Amino acid sequence: MEDLLNPYYLQIVMFMMINAMLGISIYLTLSTGQLSLGNAGFMSVGAYTSALLTLKVGLPLVLAIPVGGIAACLIAAVIGIPTTRLQGIYLAIATLGFGEVVRVIILNMKITNGALGLSGIPSLSTLIGNRLSAMGLGQGAMGLTLQQISNITVIILLACIVVFLVFFSLRLRSSRIGRAFAAIKADEHAAEVSGVNTVYYKLMAFFLGAFVAGIAGGLAAHLTFYIGPKDFSYHRAVEILLFAVFGGSNVVWGPLLGSVILTSLPEILRSVAEYREMIYGAILVIMMIFRPQGLISEDTIRFWRSKLTGSSAQAEKSEPARRPAG
Amino acid sequence: MIKMKNAIRKWTVTTLAIMFTVAVAGCGGSQSAAPGNSAGGAAKIGVVSFLSGGGAAYGEAIRQGLELARDEINAKGKTKLELIFEDSKGEKNEAINATNKLIHKDNVLAIIGPTLSGEMFAAGPIASQAGVSIMGTSTTAEGITDIGDYVFRNSLPESLALPNVVKKAKDKFSLKKVAVMYSNNNDFTVSGFKTFEQAIKDNGLETVTVETFADKDTDFSAQLTKIAALKPDAIIISALYQEAALILKKAREIGITIPIIGNNGFNSPQLIKLAGSASEGAVVASPWFPGKDDAKVKNFVAAFKAKYNKEPDQFSAQAYDAMYIMADAIEKAGTTTDRKKLRDSLATVKDFQGVTGKFAFDAKRNPAMDVTILVVKDGKFTELK
Amino acid sequence: MFLQQVVNGLTLGSTYAVIALGYTLIFGVLNIVNMAHGEIFMIGAFVGLMLVTKFNVSIFVALAGAMVVGAALGYLLERVALRPLRRREVSHLAPLISTIGVSIFLESLALKIFGPQAQSFPPLYSGQLFEIGTLKISLIQIIILAISFGLMLALRFWLDKTKLGKSIRATAENIETAGLLGIDTRKVIVLTVMLASGLGAVAGVLVGLAFNAVEPTMGISMGFKGLAVLILGGLGNVTGAMIGGLILGIAEVFSVAYGSSSYREAVAFGLIIFLLFLRPQGLFGSQTSQGGR
């Protein structure tokens, strides 16, 4: 049993949670058919903003992280506003370029310490550990060390956020806004012609994605003591894309599954570490050819749901027929 | 719809409940095996290195230095070492996972690495908190050892080497005005730049311009044209050898003949190989002088060449010394499993003679070592007198 | 210094232009951005390098060899990653994602095969400097300018005058109509991808020569710049790509010369973001085409 609670595994689970959030951030934007390749950039904005707030200003974490998310949103407006009027490809390229611009700016700003990055960021688990010590649990309890307890608490905290995001996405999907998203994704011209304000909804989806990515960035920064420009490179953006594309880009459970698999896979396959990027690339190509909607799609969910709840007419008839999109 | 919401709630609560149960039912959380021990009493040392990806050249050089030293030490028979390598790909999260795995799964006695200062800032706290010594052989940023008592490094912080070279160059070439170039997306070169900046100020030199570039850049014509027009007496560069070689070549190509002074990154035989005749006259400060008239150095260079068919650069040399330092400390501590004893033994390393010269850890576990000023002459590094 | 920087900018810019040509050709015909183009460029550079160092051929043979390999890679790309996607109903993002996958794959393949070290062409091709007044141009720069401009003009001529070239333009204009008119659109598509990739590979050799460094990550940043030029010149617009490339090269060099060299990398995309606000169809795109809606 203590094997499960090994700090090595606990840390991986923490990364899984963060990756799940990032995957969901791409999913949110993707639900209107837009591809954002700049979520690593938004993540970096959230990470740096919240880290600077906790390091220099001493703002409590619970405030710093949402502020990071909002900062990411503000920056998202800069690209989002001009490109949502245009075709999807513009957003993809613009977000890609934006990721690069953010990286260069971070490298050069004095306050972000350039390539040296920010170190000594207060870590969530240390903070929780201190809180627990103050409550008298300093020596650990139930046979677990203090470090393990605080790590587990952090995981539970992250899990709650992920659960909230999943819940939010599911609610969003069946709301009016969600239907607008789906309509835009299915056929943007048709949606516009039928009176859906496509620019408004596309921008909203983009902001949502940026906000979630910013929050994920803020949380990640406080998990690892250090952030630097290298952590938010183009490769990271592609990795995030992979979570959604691999796991399933149509439903919110997809990025969840994608992040669980793709975060644990490198650890399981340590022996082939140098081929990892090749495998990722191959996965992307193969997925697009054979199963562009990802591992989990609506059909999969319908299938399992009907099995679990036992009712055969469970399939939601009100959902419009959707193309298996990529 | 309501059914779905309830179903979700059900699943969430169930999952959380399971997690809590697991935690509560948890057994003792102590480490299973005695750390560091493996069959035959060899000391297990973990290594986190940049082994694949864009900067793998440096991680590989480090690995080669470590392996050569390990083989020599094991052959001698007094201490037995077992190295476990993990690839961090230069990414912080990977370095964290690798460090965690080495500490908690492989139960190593100590860790050498990671390669980049950024990785160290993330992995160091983990090792320090877990009571495992972690020693960097290439991490030169400021404040590394402040992370914790278990964090060591034998990589010469640029703050020791660079002021020396600036002063010497100023005296030798009668410098008054200099131009500065550095790579601004690499913590190694940025630290170097900051040290240069300070040294230039301390020596009363005027900086005509500061130009930047990035790792993997290949076009320096714009920056160099700008510098040439300003007519400085020398160019001071903080870069890794790949970019340094390209800059040297381009500079000589467009007719810049003034002396070029480099940081530690210049200190590699690859620089001379890539830059060819353009590297003549480049000045570098370094603890690693491959042409030194010293038996240890000569043997090392010969053994390295024999094994890997190339000359060792600074990364390999410092890694080689690091392995010996570690072995020495293990021997003095008299244990292959006690992490705390090893740490204390490491902290007391003094008068160690390595291929990079005399070495000791100072009170903050930073290296205290000598520096030589080198210049490239006739295709080889020689001492600048 | 001003004129010298202009020459620097034009040399750099012409390499950007040749890369952008590859992007714009494929976009015009297939309506997708081939994210793997940068990697084909990089492999072309390595092929050229290998031919020159291992087989001791002249630089022109190396260029031709790289072009052939590039075209072959393009064919593979089209066949394996792109054609299967045209058969089924996939969103317009699927080819984009697929080419991203190819690019990641090729980059790490190159890292594995060639190693992360930068390698250079033998010094025979560098060093000769010509002086015209205060201007210093190296032989390499002249070769690059000549070949890039030559390629661009040849391409322009070919697209305008030859039957195949016109079929490409027709397919780019409207694929269904072109098919109805009897053009074998499938063949045209394959040919365009091969041509674009061949050009990209040649650009790789030129850049490898110009800056004397060939390494596996060179495709990414060049690829980005190519994308920037793609938008700058207008998606699918060949003349736009040529002129856009030159403009970007000069802009970058001037930002270093008269501004701060630290922001050089941001110039390309800073330009695009700026442009997207004002003129999304690019400098040369027409109002009705890809830009607005």
C-alpha cells in the first residue's frame, strides 16, 4: 500500500491533474471548431503572473491563481478579437505565433528574470504541510509522513478543480451556449446564417480556454518550485493538443483520459524515452486517419451509458448529428 | 439530463471516497529497502541528464565523463559504483519525475545532475527535502546551492572565472571600449552575461552595445554588422560553443579582427573544430585546460580519446571530477547506504586534485577552484601569458 | 552600415521567401497549412550536407539531390498523411493536426539519426568576400540570392505559362470546377506537394550554406517564419510569399540594427498579429479570398 503513496507516484498524479486541466482548456476552444495552439502561452502567462504575485507581493495563492487566469484572458483578447472574425486557420497560426511572442517577451522582461526563470516559488504542498503542522499534525498521522499527507491533500484539491471543470463543461454543453458552440463547430456558415452570433461565441470559447490554461499554469507553477521559459515551448503546446486529440476531442472525458494515459506512459516507457516524440507524432497522424474524434467520442459514451444505466433509449435525441471532427 | 448529473455526482463522490479510504487504510509509509544498496555492496548513484533532444550534446558529454570515471574507480576496487541514468530531456517536469523515481523507487544514495540550472531549481528542493545529496556538474546559475543543504555543485560559477579573464584581457589588449553579445534564452549564458557586465563595470570599461541572440540561431550578420560599425576594441561573448563558433566565423568573415573574449561555453574542442581558423586568438577563462602539463590531465585526455574517439570538453571534465569527488566522499563516509553521512562527507571535501585542478567545497557547497586564462593558438587551447 | 544591413536582410529574406513558397503552394491547392514543411526543409539541408561531405559532390548536385529527396518526402506525406483524410468527412483541422504529427515525427527522427550537434558544410564554400565600396558581400550570399530569385522567377513563369502550372492554379482556384474541366486533380495535388517539398528542401541546403549550421531543430524556427510570411503575403498568393519573405527578412535585420536584438524572434509574429487587425488577407491577398468572410 505504501507503494501507491510513494511521492514519485503522487507527483505523477499531480501532473496528470494539471494536464487534464490543460486538455480541457483545448477542448473548450475546440468545441467551437477552433484550434488554439497557444495554450502553452496562456499557461505561461498564468504561471508567471501568479508566481510573481506570490513571490514579490505575497498575495495568497487562492487569489494569485485566479488573477493569473484573468491575465491569460486579457492577453487572449489581443489575438482573439481580430481572429475570431476569420477562418479557423488564422486562429491556429496566430495562436502559434502568439506562443512564440510570449516566450520571447518572457525571455526579455526584467521582472520575469529571463532565461533564469523564477525559482523558490512557494509550493502548494509545503504550504499545506505548514498549515497541517500548525494544526498539530506535524509528525504525520495514520502512518504517513507529513509530506505524503500534504501531497495527497494537494491531489484532492486538484481533483476537485478537475471535477468542477468536467461538471461545468457538461452543463455548458447542454445549455444554449453549448448548442451554439456545437452549431458553429458543425458548420460555421450555416450557424451564422441561422442567426447565431458566431464571433461572440467563438470569442467566449477562446476566453474560456485561455482562462483554464492560465489557472492550470498558476497551479503548475506552485507545484514545482520553479518556472522558466523553456517549460512553455511549442513542444508543450503540441503535447497539450495531444491530450485532447488522442483522448477524444468531442467530449470532456476525452482530454481526461488522454492526460492520464499520456502522463503515465513516459514513466512506464522510460526505456524508450528517446523515441517518445516520434511515437507522439505517429499517434497524431494515425489518430487522424483512423479515429479523428479521439479514443472517446459521444458514441462511446452513449454506448457505456446505456450499458450502465440499463435503459436502451438513453441516447439523447435532442443532440444534433455531429460530424466526427478532429 | 438530471439522471446524468446524478450519475456524475455519484461517480465523483465514489471516487473521492475510494481515495480517502485508500489513504486512511494506508499502512506505514516508510521506505522499503535500505537506500543506496545493491547486490555486492555497490553504491547506487542516480544521474539525471539531458540525454535526448536539442541540447543532448551536453548531457552526453557529461555521461561520458561519468562513465569513464566510474569504470576507472571500479577497476581500482576500493569503492564500487553503480550509475543509474535517467533522461530528463532538459525539461523541468521530466527532471522532477526522474529525481523522484531515483530517490523513491531506485533508492539511490545520491544524485548527480541535472544538466540545466532550471531543472536543478525544480529538482533540487525535492532531493533536499528527501535528504538526498544532489550535485550539479554543469549548473552555473546563482543561488543553486541556496536551495538546500543537500545541494552541491562542482561546476565553476562564472562569477569566479569571468572577472579574471576580463581583467587579463584588458591589460593585455589595452581595452577601453567593448561590445557584448550573449544568448538570452539559456540560463548558463545569461548568468555568464551578468557576470561579464559586472566585471566590465569593475574594470572601468565602456560598453558600446549589448546584442543578444538565441540558442540555435544561425544568422548573426545583423548583430555583427551593427557592432563593427561602432568600432569597439574587443567583443565579449557569452554563448555555448555552437553559437560561439558561428559567431567567430561570421565575425572574421565580415572583417572583424578585434580580439574576442568568451565565457566558459567557449571551452570545448568542438569550438575549434567548428570554427576552424576563425577560432584563432579567442580568449577564454576556464578551470579546464586540456593541454595542461599535468599527468592526471594527460591520462584523462588519452583515456577519453581512446574510449570515445574525441577530445573531452569542459562538461566531460567536470563530470569526471564529480564522479571522483563522489567516490572519495563515499569512501571517507564509510557507507554506501547512509544518505546523511554521505552528505556530511561531501561537505568536507578539501584538497581534491582533479583534472580541473585543485578543488574544495566552500561553506555554501560551491566550488572553490583555480582558473586558467586560455587562448586558442594554432588550433589548440594554450595558456595566455 | 545601412546598405550592408539591407543586403543582410535581402539574403535572409530570400530564404524566408523560398520556404514560404512551399507553404503557399500547398495551401493554395489543398487549403491546408503543411506544418511539416519546416521539417522537410531541415531534412533537405541534411541531405545536401551528407551528399557534399560523404560523397564529395558539387554543391549543385547536392541541391538537386536535396530537391529529389524533398519531393519524395512530399509524395510520402501526401500519400500517407493527407490523402486518407480527403476520403472521409473530417473537419478542416484534421490535416493540420496530422501534419503537426508528421513534423514532430521527422524532427525526432532526425535527432536520432543525425544527432543534436550542429554540422557545417566544408569551408570550400565560405570565406570569399567581395567588396563594393563599403559593402561586403560573401560568395555564399550571392549564390543564395541568385538561386532564390532564380527559383522564384522560374516558378512564376512556370505557373503562368505552362499547362501543368496552369492546372495547378486552376485547382487552387476551385477544385471541383477544375475536375469538371478535365484536370486530373489528384495528380495535380500530388505534384504540387512534391514541388513545394522539393523547393523547401532546396531552401534547406541554401540556408545550411548561408549560416553554416545544419541541425535537427532548424526546421521549427524557419517553419514559424515561413508561416508568418504565408499570412503576410496572403494565403495562397505566390507573389505575396516572395515579396513577404523579403520584407520579413529586412524587418528582422533592421529590428536588430536599429532596435533591440532581443526581440528579433518576435518580429515575425508581432507583424502578423498586427496585420490580422488591419488586413487579414495579407499584403497581396484579395478581399474576397481567404481573408474575411
